[in-house]
Amino acid sequence: MKCQECGETLKVHRRCRQVRLKCSGCQKEYQIHEVAADLDRETEMELERFTCIIYD
């Protein structure tokens, strides 16, 4: 997936009780629900590894 701000790659970033997508360029973080409609299959498969994603 690409960042909506700068176009760099978004990577899954997991914290204790949160999962975010973080830009490798500008470092902007997105909550999953903010980009859910644009998830690509590769990112969806990575997110499937987590048993629970907390939206906050």
C-alpha cells in the first residue's frame, strides 16, 4: 500500500494493543479503518496474522 500523503510504502506497525499502518517516508500513521477501503491483498494477508485489531 502507498501513503496518501507522500506515496511511499505503508508498513504494518504493531504496538502492544494497536496495529497501525506507518509510512516509511513521512512517518504518518494511519488507523486501519482510515484506509480499509484501499487495502491491497498483501496488506490484508499481513493483518490476518493478528487475532484482534483494536480501532481507536
